[in-house]
Amino acid sequence: MKTSIPSPSEIDRQWHVIDAQDAALGRLATTAAHILMGKHKPSYTPFLDTGDHVVVINADKVRLTGRKEDQKLYRRHSGYPGGLTETQARIVRQARPTRMVEEAVQGMLPKTKLGKQMYRKLNVYAGPKHPHQAQKPVAMEPAKVG
């Protein structure tokens, strides 16, 4: 039996919408990364981008468990000596609410050119509206805490 490797023309890309309202951040990011990599498809190939597009709405209403709202820090560096900036999750949610979801999903994707290609298929919006109605996205539920 031969292993079939899909060619770029054979890869069927669908669009999925995930509502982040009251969803735990980590579980939401796991679901999104799983779809972006294409692991939900029988044609999954580790060295090819066979994944689908993901649209996350209501990113400003994502839930952080425990005391992460105050204790979780988002770090960025300017590139200059002493240029490390640390920001609490509460402040990041107010300033740029999509950043929390984007960084969580990006951290679960491969750290290669292929991972960057997968990350480009992620669209995150703070509110309930998104401009991707023409692609006829399918609604999905993030993994539930159970």
C-alpha cells in the first residue's frame, strides 16, 4: 500500500468560525491550532500545510482561568538594551484584545516557515462581526472544560 501525499490542487480549504465568548483561552487556541495545521483531516501530512482557515470572533470576551488576569505577563522587546516591556493580561485585553488569542495560537504552531504559513490563515476579531461571510464559514465549538 502506498502513502498518498496530496498535491496543492487536491487540498480543500474550508473556513471555520470559533466564538471565543466565555471559552478558556488555552482550549480555544488548541482547537484553532489543530484546524490550522490540518490535523482534523485524514489527508494530514506533517510537512505540508493542509489546514483550513480559522476566524475567531469575540476575542475580547475570552476567559482566563484562575488568577491569570493579574498574574499572566505578555512580554515584548524593542531590540535595545533594557528594552523588555512586560504587560499584565488585564491591560492587554483593554488595549489590544486580539493579541491574547493570536499569541496563544501562534505558540501552538510549528516554529518554522510552515508554521508562519499556517498562522496567516488565522483571523481574529474583537467583536461579533467579521468580513468573511462570502466564504461561508462553518461554526465550531472550542473544546469544553470537562
